[in-house]
Amino acid sequence: MAFDLERFVAAQDPLFEQVIAELANGAKTSHWMWFVFPQLAGLGTSAMSQRYALSGLDEAEAYLAHPVLGPRLLMAMAMMMAARPKSAEAILGPVDAAKLRSSMTLFAVAAADPEPFVGLLDAFYGGAPDPATLKLLGA
């Protein structure tokens, strides 16, 4: 099945360097969460969250395999890990910290190698995945 992953590339291209700079500074200050750390469809209600929601495991796998999006996701995750000991809430704010947890839960289930995603869940959420994401996945 073909997915419109270019919507993510188009959204990220103009500001991915800014995303990395914000994470390097340990504080998200602009609006990019939806298309850098996407969530499973059915979790968000805003137009942005719906536009950038991933339809399921197949689209999440395609996102990870994408030659631009997969590496960018891992880079953004590495920057989050480097910002510790700050909490996800301190870096992203409480709403976006919840989005990060759901994004990492989705990718931990979808990935052939879940370790990077489980590692981030361990570091910021005591290893606890997002229950709403797991429920939607039927996991």
C-alpha cells in the first residue's frame, strides 16, 4: 500500500534544523510535534494531529523505512536523549510529552528493532508505553 509520506517531508524540510536546535537547547519553542514524532490515528482531534496521524503499523513501518523520515526520527530521538536529565515535560511541555510517549509506543510496536523506542520510553516514562496507543493497536 502506498502512503503519502511526502506530507511529512514537506512539513519537516523548512524547519528540521530548527527542531534539532530546539532539542539541543533542551526546550521546544515552535510547533512541529505532529510531523516529527507522529502518533497513531485516533488519538488527536485537531486538524494538524489528524493530518499527520499514521494510519497503523504499516504506515509506521513505511515511515521508519523512508530514507529521510526514518533517519530524522532517530536524530530527533537522539537529541531528546541528549537533553536528559531534563524530563520530557520540561523539554516539550506536558501535552507534547504525551504525544512523544504515544509516538514511541507506536514505533516500538512497528519497528523491526524496537530497542531505540523502548530505550526512550525507559528514559522518560519509566518504561511505560502509552496505553491509549496500545489499545488502538489491539496490543
